[in-house]
Amino acid sequence: MSKKVNTSTVEKVNVNNNKSNRMKIIEGNKKEKDNKILKKDNKKNQMNNKQKEKSKNTKEIKKEVKKWNEKNTNTWSQEYYQKKINKKPMDNKIVQNITNRFLHYAYPEQDFLKSMLYGELKEYFQEENIINQKGFLFVKGNIPVLLTAHMDTVHNQRPRKINIEYKNGYTYISSKEGIGGDDRCGIYIIMELLKMGYKPYVLFCEDEESGGIGSSEFCDTNYITDLYDLKYLIELDRANDSDAVFYNCNNDDFEQFIKKITGYCDAWGTFSDISFIAPECGVAAVNLSCGYYKAHTVDEYVIIEEMWNTLTVTEKLLLEAEKEEVKAFEYIEYNGNSYYSNYSKYLYNGNDDYSDYYKSNRNYYESCYGYSSYGYKNHYNTGKTSKVYDQFVMTIYYERYDYEQKIMIEENCTVYGETKNDCIAKFLTENSNICWNDVLDYDISLRN
């Protein structure tokens, strides 16, 4: 006999189940709605944080501008930093092309690079206008400006494995062997401007890191007279993103002109090739930042966008030089007595007693030592001895990078020589890992 089912009980169960399902659906919809609201709030918070961060960075830059303007009244610095605030990232394909072109000049050693550049210069200039001599490559152009950079680096090895990183809209290039931004950045910028159709005077120097040997060699030739009628000289061999270094050139009109066109800030420096060239030809000169950092260490890196920015401001300076109303700027020697005032004159180009003493006896010393200013490094490496007694003592204070502690440390070294030039030659030869740019100060006196 079949069991009778109570239909009213079944209906109650179904109603309860339906009610339970509806409640679950309502709760699910509520959770989904809450999640959407939460995501929206999170997104809003992220946007607010980004805005705050941007505002914070802007405030910091504006503080930097304000602080700088307390010492300087020029308005060009505000325009420069405003551009920095509103900077837009470069297109990835353009950055990649720039990177590849830079590495083309970063890989070779100095001798091979010189041969390579000589071949490439023939694409832009007639061969009779290209001078390839010991110590330098010089090209006579048709824009009254000299662009110069040096072909050597401090690194013992060529870069092999290249590291490329992207940070905050910038492209960083480095190598564990040392990327050689000092001064392959300058080489790249000059060659890229030639590729763009500009034809300034060009000078590529050898062995700047060993004391400006190539530029010194150039100054000893008659080609220096080709620079007499130029409007100004531009060296592309400075670290950082916006430095303009004038060394011992004390022409205020030229400084203001460079700052106005480039938006760069004047900075202090010790030595570069224009420290020889500018006084010798009597034309004002500046050294501009090229976007490399931590020079003279294997931690050196290049920021592609900053290197390109210097290319664009150099292009502006070339265009300005073609204007008739822009006159030539004279080199005016700084005659101050500050402790760094003679850095750029540490060889025989200086005006102190020691360099005059060397100049007046130069032929004698070269006949005794068997070397010229170009060959001092080879002389000391061959083990030759001097026929004259060392009568000067020089104490040199310099910075050296400690690879274990990863910091710069200050040291000093005392050397003896017959001339000031001789003392520095010995110092650079005995301390091959030190460049003159690392020197902080020096004292020289007659030996007792």
C-alpha cells in the first residue's frame, strides 16, 4: 500500500528553497557591487597617489629652482626645469635606433675607432679636408664652430654584454666591463649631427684620459690656426644631464649665451681637451653634459634620452653660429687665485713660472729625455733614465674608486721631476688607473 504524501509540506519546502536561492543571489549581487565599488576606490586612490607623487616631484624641482635662483637671477633655469617636469617619453623605436648607433661607437678600441671614424668622415667631407695625424683626427667644415670629443676611454676591456634597463621613462645602458660613455657619447653626438647634414669643424683627440695628449699634439701643429676665426668651441665630454663647464674661460657674454640657448647650468670642472685648445686659438669654449654617469668606473651608465637632449641643444648652437648677428666669442683667461684656477693649465700651456720654465727649455729636455709631450707615457715605460736632476716636487691630491667598499676615497701622491710637465707625466704613468679628471688639487715647489 503506497504512502500518502502531504502536498502542503512539499510546497513549503520548495518555497523555502526558492527563498534561500533568491537570498544567495541577492547577497552575490551585493558582494559583486561592493567589489566594483572597492576596485573603483582603489583605482581612485592610485590616481590620487600618482598625482601626489607627481605633485611632490614637481614641488621638489620647483624648490631646486627656487634655491638655485636665490644665487642666480636668470629665468632660463625655470624654463629648463619646466620642460623637465613636462617631459614626455621618447618613442621606443627611436630610442632603439639611438641605442644601436651609440653602441656602434662604444664597442671599438681607440685605434680601430679612429680608422672607422676616418672612413665615415669621408662620407660627409672631401678627403683633402680630413687630417689624420698622430694624436688626432681633424676636419675643416663650413660652420664656424668646432665640435670635439676624445676617442679613448679608461676601461681596459671593450664592452661585451650590454645591459639595457628602463626606469621612469628613461633608458639606461651599462656593461660590466664599463660602457665607455666618457667619451663615446660625445663621438656619437658629433657623428649623428654630421649624418643630419651639419658640417662644423670636427676634432677627435686621442688619449685625453692620459693628460690631453692628442689635443696637446694638435695645438703643436699649424692646424690650430684654422680655429682662429671660429665663433666658439664645443666639447662633448661632460657627465650628467645639464652641465656647462667653461674651465678658465672667463667670458661672461659667452656664458650667458650658452645658458640661454641650452638651458644648461654652469658647473665646475678640472680638465678636458678644450683646456688646451681654447687658450691656444683664443676662442671661447664650453664642455656640455652628454648623459653619462659614474665615469671612470665599471658601474658607468648612459641615459639615452639625456644624450639625445644634448644633441638637440648642440644642434641649436650650430644654427645660432650660422646667424650673422652672432659674433665670435673671445677666450678671456681667468686670472683668479682660487685653488682650482690653474687646473686647466697643468702642462706647458699654463702661465705660471713652472710652465714658462719648461717652455723656455723644452728642446733641451726633450733631447735629454728623448720624448715629446705626446710620448711621455712611452718614455717612462721603456725604462729610460733622466740625464738631469729632478728639481721640482709635486704633491697631487686625487680621488680613487674603491671597488670593495664601492665608494670614492681621497688619497695623495708625491712625485719629483725636472719640470711641472715631467711631474704630472710620472704621476699618470705610475698610477695608470687614475685620470687627471680625478685630481682634486696639487702643490708644486722647488725641491730643497
